[in-house]
Amino acid sequence: MNSKVSIVKCKNYDPDLVQWAVKKAIELLGGITGYIRPESKVLVKPNLLMAKEPEAGITTHPEVMRAVIKALKEINCRVFLGDGPCVWGTQIEKVDEVYARSGMERICQEEDIALVKFDKRRWRGKFPLTTWLDDCDYLVSISKFKTHDFTILTGAIKNLYGLVSGTYKTEIHKKYFDNLDFANILVDIYEQAKPALNIVDGIVAMEGDGPATGGKLRNLGLLIASPDAVALDSVLALIMGLEPFDILSTKVAAQRQLGVADINSIQICGEKLADVIKEPFKLPSTSLKSKIPRPIIEIAKKLISFDPKIDYNNCTLCAACVQACPAKVISIESKRITIDYSGCISCFCCQEACPYSAIKVKKSIVAKMVGL
């Protein structure tokens, strides 16, 4: 089985340039009608982690969304835009604020399309997914190219986690906090809600301790697209300086034959892959990849640990980390954030939720000794 991935250069978010680049990326794959039937109902899903402006580089840029919307409107599709922002504990990030600050509300108004909320759900196996998947004929996923402190990469497959309805995201983190278990859940979601088309906003990407305020922005200048999320994430891994199977969700999905991870079976259209692979991405502090061999990790993993720690210089006591913690081990005591490490599952939801980059990584002594 062969898959296509298109790579198009796009140096900034100028609306005309982005529209050209998105159109080109889709044309290189064979055109929009090869994946979406004209006059159909389409749900477009960005990556809207939190209420931050586009300049923060945390969410899919609105001009990329606009370009995809225009491409769908050209074939007379009825377009709906929606996402399920992250859940901090029992509280869902305020969706209206997320839509407003990320620029999605403005884009929907200007393009005259429906902005929807994932407030209704239907159980599919182990998790509830938004019923907008039932109400629409197709799903188009428009993700953001970022590192992730728990999954290393958040790309095409990881973007679908936002389809999980409401506070059940917290339950999944509590039940599946092992990296491989969580990767299997992500692939379960992908199997249930496979997009017709995946587009990744890599014009400004993120490296380091992503996917939120702890990451560092990187001007990558790329738009990447494919109907195969596994192949797309494989290409993203290579651009990062990794191998496709270094990303567990990619490995699991390929093993289940849900897509192609072998670069020799992926047809690259547009820019040559060798021309867009530059300096390797700085990986999250929690990543063990490329630092020590896996057999040694298996032997030493009880001694090698990474835990969240509070940077009190940046902390504002907003309590986002308290609300985000699935294990309920973070609290405010004597006007300071404290963590009960005996119950910490090192999921780093606290770091993901923090608006002020006040959650850093605490390494065990052994981790420091081996140079992690």
C-alpha cells in the first residue's frame, strides 16, 4: 500500500500566500474532489489547545483554516468548524473564549460558516466522541506541528484527541497514563474517526517542551497534507530528526495497518523531503529518544524519572495546574503550588494547561547522571 504526502513551502501567514499553499498541497494529492464529495457536509477540526492568540503558535492558525474552508466552499460544501479544547480536571476550557482568542470565531463570521461546540456525544468503544462526526459526511483535520511532552509529537493522529467529548479526556489520562497505552487510545480514536484529509500547519512549528507555553516557536515555513495520517506523521517525525516508529501512535497505527509508516512506500509530492529536513527539533525534556538505548531504558526506567516542578518565578497561582491534574495531587498551600509526588503519574497535563510556562521538568538523579 502506497500513500501520498504533499509538502509545500509557505514562509508566513499572509492570507493570499496561505491560500495558494493550501490549494497547491491539495492539488498535489489529486485535488479536493478526490477526497470530499461536492455539496457534502464537512467538519473541519483545528488544534485549539487553549485560549491563546494565533501569534502564540499554540493553535492552528486561522488563515490556514480560512484557506481550507475556501477550498471546500469552492465545491459547494456546507462547512462546520469545531474542536474540543483541553479539559483541566473537571473544567472544560471556556470554548467561547478559545474560539474568540484563537481567531476561529472571526474566520467563521467572515466566511459565513457554522462554528459548533462538541456538547453532544456518542460512545464509541472506550470513549465518547462528538456527535458532529455523525452529523457530517466528512472530517478534515487541520493540526499544528508541535512537540508534546507526553507523546513527543502532536500531529495528525494526536489532533483527533479533541474529538473526545467533555471531561472524559481526564478519565482517559487517568486510565491510560502509560505512553504505549495512551498511544493505543489515540489510534483507537483514529480508527473510529479517520479523516478524509489531514493538513498540518507547520508554517510556525513548536519544539522543546510543547505543546503549550513551555515550547519554543520555530519558523519552519511548511504546509504538509495527506489523506493518510500515519504517513503524514511519519514525515513529520523525519522532519523533526526522528524515525517514524519513535512516535508510538505512528508505530501502533502502522502495526494495525491503518496507514503507511515506511518512507519507501510514501510518495512525497512537492518539496523534496531532503530539502526540508534541517536542524533536528529540540525534543521535550521528558523524551528519552536518541539519548540511551531502549534495553537500557527498560533496565533503568525505575530509576530514571521525569516529574513536573513549579517555577515559582513564573507562577501566578492561577490554579490551572490544580484543575488539570487527573490524579488530583496538585494543590495550593500557604500561597504556593505544591505537588504530592507519591501520587503523580507524570502525565504533564499540568504543564500543558499552564498559561505562564511555570511548569518545568524535574529529573531524577540517575536521569541527570546519564545525561538526560
